[in-house]
Amino acid sequence: MRLRLKGARVVDPGSIDDYKDIIIFDGMIEAVIDPSSPYPPVMLDSSDPSSVTKGLKSEENDTNYSEAGKIGVDNFPVEEGDTNYSEKGKVEASPTVSGEGYTNCSKEADITEIDLAGMVVVPGLIDMHVHLREPGQEYKETIETGLKAAARGGFTAVCPMPNTNPVNDNAQITAFMVNRAKSLGGTRLYPVGAITRGLKGENLAEYGDMKQAGIVAITDDGRPVENARVMRRAMEYARGLGIPVISHAEDLSLAGDGSMNEGIVATRLGIKGIPNAAESTVVMRDIALAELTGARLHIAHVSCEESVDAIRQGKKRGVNVTAETAPHYFTITDEAVAEYDTNAKMNPPLRTEQDRLAVIEGLSDGTLDIIATDHAPHSLLEKDVEFDRAAFGIVGLETALGLSLQLVNNGSLTFDELIEKMSKKPAALLNINNDIVPGNPADLTIIDPDAFWSVNPETFFSKGRNTPFAGYHLRGEVYMTMVQGTIAYHRTDGGQ
Ligand SMILES: NC(=O)N[C@@H](CC(=O)O)C(=O)O
Ligand SMILES: [Zn+2]
């Protein structure tokens, strides 16, 4: 089936920001054309001047001819030697033209149109940090519910972390995840393998085998690699394989048994704190190790000012380091814990206003390359308990775009910058080509930029309800998520 996405503004940062129609055939982007251009484009036959009109839809006026002449520059594959195309088009711009009754190209012209007036189409969003809990903790989330939540959040691809049970530290588990996702269709899954077997921090996992089975990076996320020599060796192997090492930066001896940010709020609540240095010291160590090994290092879930500073300095020195933060770190602070709300408990913890602003500054000056969710679903069993006994982690897939768009609405980021951070940068880091160009799979996120909606966890497709954002009013919502030309999510009328 051929689809025409009609009437939307198409934004692919660095290459397109314009009103374009996207033609999709067999799951692939076939053409990106001017909204007034006919499709398929007119096939010229000099012996039959009237042929130029065949297959055209009727238009109000005849300006579509000169538009048709422009198709070549609009990525439509114009035949070699077709240089007088536009000239011919002009010649045939006769006022008697009507699309009615022209059936010559009707087979090719059999196009289903999707009206996207008022919407923005962007390259599919990629969330490079999610926890899908399968295998092992399917009561919290499954690959199926996680991928549905991802599609609803506008993500065409996600990267599940290896802290499943069993751990994704071998090719069998990797293959299981990949196959499960393939059998489901919808949002794509690119697993991240473990750095060490069983996430124990001792012996390296088999990166080569896992890479063949589909991993795109390695990490012990959920736990730091405590031993610097182990981390160094991991970086050396990963470098050889051309995959990034993702660091969950945490000094366990400093974090101790803290369960929120160390500071005034923790003192007031009588909760043990985790200082910024528990994160930033390991960020600094891993940047030093990346400098030593030349590996590609990616810092996960950056929460505090000192980490942002360390990454900024590392980048200045030319270290191959990228970093992500999550929407909660630039939206709320440790004040959100005030009612002992376990839905505001995650690792690293929510920090102070100063840190929140430093994270936004890091996003806007490019120090923080990527926005990822760290989607960490838990059940009531782990969350409906005393604060210090509750599990760390919040869900994020279905609120990420809405929360992140607030940075655009309030002028902290441009829309292009946001799409860079939620789509293009993760794609580049993971070697995924999601440019909106003919020949690429039609993995697209369609955003309704002015829709107002409220976060209602009861409507989540995720099994997790553990969000601190319930009741938030947001502007900008996912309208449709398309993966390989198939609709993976479509907002029903009226929003949620
Ligand atoms: N972020 C969290 O608070 N929790 C994550 C682990 C992690 O990303 O460190 C989890 O798996 O629940
Ligand atoms: Zn982590």
C-alpha cells in the first residue's frame, strides 16, 4: 500500500523544515514532495502532449505544473536525461486540465492519504535508556507493554537495559529480546548488553557474540562498574567492536543507603541522602578512562551540576564522551519528595533547583546530547511502601515528549534542538539512520504541537503507574507513531 502523509510540517534537523508530503511505499519513504505536487509525478511522453495530465488529481488551478517541475529537487528520483521536465510541464499548463477521468496511472496513484494538517512530522524518536523487565519481572512490564508504551510516547525505537533476570549478558538473552520484539512488530528494540557477567562487576561478558545477536552498546546500568581496571578493559574491547560504553556513574560507598538527594529536603524529611559527588566522581573517572582508551563513552541519566561540568570539560579536551539526562531532572527537584512520595524516588535522585538549571544549561549548550527516559516501571509492591524501602525508578515513556516540549515552549531549547536530542543524536550514537529521505524506513513521529493534555497514569499502556507527573498539564502531544510505514500508535480523537 502507498501512503501520502499530507499537509504536515516536516522537520528533520539540519536538512528539512518545511511543509512537505511524504510518500511511503512498502514501509519505506519513497519521496518527500511539495504539498501541491502530484504523485506519482507525471511521466512525460513527448509524442502525446496530453499524457502530462494523466494521473493528476484535480487541483484548483494549474500551478501544480510548475510545482511538478520541481519534483526533481524534492528528492523524487527523476530519470536521467529528463532535464526538460519542467519545461514540458510548463508547456502543458493548460487551463483545460482536469484530473477527472484520467485513469492511465490509476494503479500507481492508488494512494491512501493521511491528513496531518497542523501536525509536525519528525524522524522517529529513539529512547536509548529503558527498562522493559522481560525476561524475569513481567509483573512490572513486558516487552509487549513496554513497546506499546514506547509507541504511545512517540518512540520508534528503544534500547532496553540489561538488568533483567537473567541478565542480558549473553547472546541467547539478546536474541530472545530481539525476536520477541520482531514478533510483536511496532516500536523497534535495540538491546544493550551487560559489561560484566551477571552485572557483578568482575568478569567481562561476551560482547562480540552479543553484538552479532543485536546489542548496540554495553552497560551495567542499575549498578556501576566499581573496579576501574574492569571498566578500562571493557572500554578497550568495546572500542574494538565499535560500540559505546554506557556508564551508570555511582560511587556506592558515597551513595551508601541513601534514598534521595543529600540536602535540606532530606534533612527535613529525615531521609538519608546521596550527594552529587556520588555521581560526579565516577563521571570524572570514566571520562579519564575514555581518554586513556579512546573508547566511546556515554554517561547515563545525568542529574547534577558537577557531572555537567565534568562532561563539558571532557568534551573540551576532545574526549569521546556523550551524555544523556531524563525529563525528570530538568522538570522537578527533590522538593517533589516532600510528601514522602515514592513516585519521586529514582537513582540518581532528583536534585536541587541549581542542579536542575545546570542540566537545562547543559542541554542548551550541547554538553548533554540526548534526552532518554530511564523508564523504570515498578509495581505497587515495590512502591507502596516506606520511602527508604521503595524501589528506585519511575516510568517515563508516555510523558517524555510532553515534558520535553515544555523546554521548547519556555524557550530553553529550539524545536530542532529537541528533536536532535530525542532522535538524531541517539540515532547517530547507535549507528541508526533515521533521516527523512527516500530509501529509509518510514519510522516517523507525528506531533500535535498545540494539543493540551493532562497526565493520567491510569491510561498508561505501560504496566507501571509510578510517575511523579500525574495531573501535569502539558502542551504538545504525540499524535501518531509510525514504524516501517505501519501505524504503531494513533491518538484517538480528543486526546487521552
Ligand atoms: N533509575 C532507576 O532508579 N532505576 C533503574 C536502574 C537504573 O537506571 O539505574 C531500574 O532498573 O529500576
Ligand atoms: Zn542507571
